[in-house]
Amino acid sequence: MNMRRIRRTSRFAAQRGFTMFEILITLFLLAMWLLGSAGVQSASLQYNKAAQFRTQAVYFATDLAERMQTNKKGATDGNYAYAGSGGTAATDCTAASCSPPDLAAFDLAEVSARVTAALPGGQVTAQPLAVGNPVTYTIVVSWVDRRNDRSVTSSGQTESFTYTTTKTIFDTSSL
């Protein structure tokens, strides 16, 4: 009878070590899964921010196009031509009535300030193909997004992005 007890205890002792080894492997696999999940979450946040910048660029270009559509006289006269620098409006058109050129200057200053504030290195340009009735403007919103070159080092390289759209304005009031 003593022999049976000795054999049973030695079998249990061997099983206890094997169970500890299984737990260690499980902990290792769990840790690898958590690290992988953290990497996916980090990449997701980075891509989400880039998508937010693209969405804002589309919004700003559409906003400027709608402002041009509202001020058809100023748009067909070429008052919305803007190279992306030096945009301050002399008149606040939210508080006072403005002429079409003043409203165009106000719109450009306001949209440019919003693009600069919302997008890193943000800039907006609007160029008419030819001034007249109808007129087609090319609106370009550009910004800089910081990208890390992950294949070599984290060098902090930047990448430029642009969103380009066109808007054709036809002023029927001048006919």
C-alpha cells in the first residue's frame, strides 16, 4: 500500500510542473497579444488624425466655394483671386454691409485664418482660370502632416498634402 502512495505523489509532482509551464506560455501569448493590440491602436489614432485633416480641407474648400457662390458679382469680377498670403479684411462684413470686393476680401481673410488655425502649415489659394462671366476658380487647400519614417528611424519627416477643387460661378444678375 505504501508503494501506491509513493507512485501517486510522484505523478502529481510531475503534473504540477507541467501546469506551471502551460501558465507561463499562456502569459507570454497574452502579453504578445496586448502589445499587438497597442500597436494597432496607435496606428489607428495616427490614421484617424490624417483623416480629420483631409475632412477639414474638404470643408474649407467647400466653404470658400459657397461664399463665392453667394457673392457672384465679386467672384465674376475676379475679387476672389488669392495667392495664400496677406489676407486681412478692412471691413467686418458681419456687422456692416459690404460691397462685393470688400465681401470677397473678408471671406478670403476669414477662410484663410480658419485654415491656418485648423491645419498644420495650412494654406488656401484660389485662382480664376479667366475673369469673366462665367468664371471658374481652382481652390487649393494644402497642409503638412508629420510622418515618421518607420523603416529607418524616427526622423520626423513631413509630408505635404493638398486638396484641389474647382468652382464655376455664373452671375445671372448682370445679363
